[in-house]
Amino acid sequence: MTHPGPPPPAPAVSQPAPAVNAWVPLREWAAAHHTGSPYRLRDISVAEYAVGSKYGVMVLAIGSIEATWNNVTINLGFAPQLIDGEIYLDELDLQKNLEPLLCEPPLAFDGNRVIVIDPGHGGSNTGTHSVLDGRFEKEFTLDLALRLKPLLETNGWTVLLTRHSDTYVTNANRVVFTTAHHAELYLSLHFNAAVHDPKEAGLETYCYTPTGMPSTVTRGYSDPWSEKLSSNDFDAQSLQFAVKLQGAVSQITGMKDRGVRHVRYIEVLRNQRCPAVLIENGYLSNPAEARLIENGNYRQKLAEAIAAALAGKNEDGK
């Protein structure tokens, strides 16, 4: 299993059509929010536009939900459109994806905070397994968490683990544990698998889907756009957390950046009461990445990369 147990698929029933959001010219939005004006990057088969602020640069492609923020791949809810020569974005993408990154200071961590580190799976819930020798995901997530804990504590964090050994913990109890300890951040550690494609590789980071938007990935599970949970109170901070983590780990490890994605079906991200993300630290189904993941030195490098993302500095080093 590549993700903590999602809720069972909803029955195949017709769902009401989602509300239609307004489409806004990016140039007008940029002027109203005092960012730089959007500009065309180059004439290729897919037109790309960039818009920047003092915090960084967002690159958008017409007709594609994939975008980049400071060279980190993110996923929009709706593909930008070109109308009468102007780039238009859905109003929710502007509110939930562009504003937190272009208009708000990057998420900074000053230590003296409580973070819950959740080693995915455990006990009878083994997770996926290494294509090399069958070792289970649950072993590597726990080892990574135990390596990460002292690194974060050195930086002033109070670190709580949802499990310290090979024990089974329900996904609901992981959420309850985080809430009960008044955690200010939640991070779930996982490793990925693509059963039918051993070439799949790279790093993915997930946060909860904002209300009114489709998820990047559904894997056949229901995706109720209108649903609003406590997790949605932290949409902006979770996105900032996810981007910071994805950028740091991909840069330090050299792992392929597969992007920050929004999902609803991952149960440990539902009903959280703090910024919460889940990171898939590579593919155990890929022989090359499995070989790295099975190496303790590489897992230490992963832990150091995650700790670097939480080291208390903004992207400008302050």
C-alpha cells in the first residue's frame, strides 16, 4: 500500500455538479495584489507565463494544471486559459495556490514548537515492499522517523512520534494523537510504489484539497468538491509547508521532483487541526531508488533534508 489507508470508495452514484467559479485575468489580479505583471516566457507548443513577487516566481502553462513555484512543481486545481490574448486563472487557484506563495511570507519555523512525525504503516499494516528483497515500507518509515527526531530536537522542536516500534496504529488514532498533543505541524513519512511500472521514480508531497477544487489524484475514491473539514482551515500553511519540504528534499537528495499534490482520500490528512502534509520519499518499486532507500546512509540524508526544510529559515535565508 503506497498511502495510509484511505476511506473505502464511495458507491458509484451521480454527484451534483460542482459550483462554477469565476475566471479572473491574471494581469488584473497581479495589479490588485501588488505583484509583478505576468509575462510570456517563450513561444513553444505550450505557452508559458510567469508572475513574480519578492517571495519568488510562479510559472504557469496554458492548458496544464502543472505549475512551478521557485522551481518546485505544484499542481493547480484548474488549468489556466488564454482568452483574447490574456491568461485567466480560476478564482480558487488564485486564492488557494497563488496568494499563499506570491503574497504571504514563506512559512518560517522558530523552534520551540510541537511537531508530530508519523512513520507510516506499522504492525500488520506493512505498507508496500522493496522490489529488491521484500523488506517492508513500515521498517523504512520508522527508521527515517527515528533519524529525524534528534535532528529536529537539536533545532528546538518538541518531537512526538505516532509510533516508536513496529506496532499497528489506526489512521484515526494518528489524527487524534496529533490533536490531543496540540501539535503545530504534522508530517507523515512514506515510501511509494508503482506496481506496474518499475521506472516510476521521485518525490511527491501531499496536502489536503481546498474546498471547491478537484483533487490532483483520486485513485478511484470519491472527491466531494464541496466538502469542508478542519484541515481546510490550514490550506495556505499546508501548501507552504509542502512546497518547502518538497523543494528541500528534492534539492538535497537530487530526487526527481514529482510535485506537490492535493488529495482528499488520504485519511491521515483529514480532520487535522494544524498544517499537515504527507511525503512519499521515493519508490520502493524502482530498483535504483529501492537500493538507495535500503541504505542507512541515504535515509540519514533524507532525514537531514527534511530537517533542513524545518530549520527556521525562509527562502531568502532570514
